[in-house]
Amino acid sequence: MHCVPHVVAPIVHPPRCCVQHHFQATVVPHIHPSHTTHVNHHLFQHQHYFPHTESVVNQVANQQLFCGGPGPGPGGPGPFPWGY
């Protein structure tokens, strides 16, 4: 005689969770540009000169006065055509 085993419903236990970590590196380039401006300054200095000169004029006048006495006089013969 052969015995047939009696099979009952299985008992299912909660699953055992395993975690595997997988890493991947991602390169993110950060570019920080810089710039140098060279400013050349050139100054024009406009120098103004005001030269000044001076001069002196001496004016000389002569008078010939005949005050009577012998010689040419008013109304008489003399070197001046207008009578002096």
C-alpha cells in the first residue's frame, strides 16, 4: 500500500529585501571665464602762453620862439613861410 502525503497550503513569509547600490559618475563642467581689459590713458596738456611786449615812444616837439630884438620876427623875413 502506498501512502499519499497530505499537502497543506504553503506559508508565504514576507520577502527579504536586498538593496544593491549602483553608482555612475557624471562630470558637469563649470567654466568660470575671466577677462582683463588694459586701458591706456594718454593726456594732452594744452599749454597756453600769452607773451606780451611793451614799447615806449618818446615824442619830441620843438618850438622856435622869436621874442623881439634884432633879427627876423613876425611880419618880417624869416625861415618860416607862415611868418614865424
